[in-house]
Amino acid sequence: MTQPTQRQLRGPQGIGPVVEGEAIVSRQGFNARYDLDRVKGVFSRPDHDHFGASPTGKIYVFSTPKGGIATSWALLDLRTRDLAPLGLVC
């Protein structure tokens, strides 16, 4: 089994508090409304590279946002049920 690589990501300040945690990285774009099962908090699109995994409490690093404003309310919905990622890096 491959050992996880530890790296520190730095960039311009985003919105919200500073966070530290495990990151999951995807080469795919992301839309919380269509890529996540908001009831279970897992990636639900079968062709997603993290299908079945959960970004809950992790920093999710992805290549590009997809879709529109629906991701905002989907993330808020996840947050109200403690299923949201710790942070998002695009």
C-alpha cells in the first residue's frame, strides 16, 4: 500500500478561518449539487475519481468548479448536518 504524501499548500488568503487537515485531491471539476450525495455525504457520481468516498472533515482540492450557484446551497445543506468538507481549494 502506498504511504500518503505530506505536502503543505500555500496560496492567497481565501474566505473563512485557517484550517489544517487531510486533503483529498481530484483532477476533476466539482459541483456539490451533482457530485455529492447530500444525505450520506459521499461522492455519488459513478465516474468520479473519489466515488463512494467522503470529503467530510477533509480539505478537498479540485481542478475547477462546475455549475452555478446550486453548489452554494448544497454546501450549506451539508454543513448544517456536519457533512461538509473542512475546506475547498480550487
